[in-house]
Amino acid sequence: MYKRLLVAADGSKNSIRAAEEAAKLARLAEGAVVEIIYVMDYSKSKGEVLQSRDGEMLEAERRKKLVPVEDVFVKSEVPYKVTILNGDPGPAIVEYVNKSSCDMLVIGSRGLNTLQEMVLGSVSHKVAKRVESPVLIVK
């Protein structure tokens, strides 16, 4: 059974659904632990820093995005921890997951249509292709 689950989260509705699925899986295995991975995208964080007045306020705004995801685990009584990474979300998630020993990565899908996914690609698709662990993509 899955004892160590990683959940890639960005605070979106799809990442909340991914957290809900991870909580279901974690409740099936006694002693299961979930780790929420949040990646601060450098390209977006530069703008956030310029608009923010102080570091504490900026950190609080970033953490606020994860509150709905954390609430899923609090309500489900599933132990979790939060890890914040820096960089481009796709490669940062792949690198972290491949270096850690997890049983499964759970990630939300943006729900792109076929054309959009073919042209743009999606973080979940890129991650699923490169991660060595099993990946559950939640729509």
C-alpha cells in the first residue's frame, strides 16, 4: 500500500481535487504520510517580490494559496507536511520526486483540450513522463 504520498499543489481547484484523492489513498494505509509540494515559479515570484512591501507579507500570501489544500488533510485527519521548492514547476517537481523515496505522486491536471496540450504541454503531462515513481493525475 502507499505509505508516502507526494502531492504537487498550487492552490488551484485541480490541486485541491488531487489532495482529496491523496487523502483517500492515505486513509487506506495505516501510518501513511502525505507531503505537499509547492513550487514557487521564479518568473512569477520576481513580480510578487516587486509588488510586495515586506518578506513576511509575501510569504503569508504564498502560504495562503495552500490553505485549501492543507484543509483537506486536516479534515481527513491525515498527517502531512509542506515542502516549498523554487524554480520552474515541472522540472522542480521531477527532480524532487526522483530524489525522494515516495510511493506515488498525485498531481492535478489543468484540463487542457487536446490541441492546447499538444501546443503548450502541461505540467502534469511533463511530470508524468519524467518521474520514476507511479503518478496519479487527477482531473
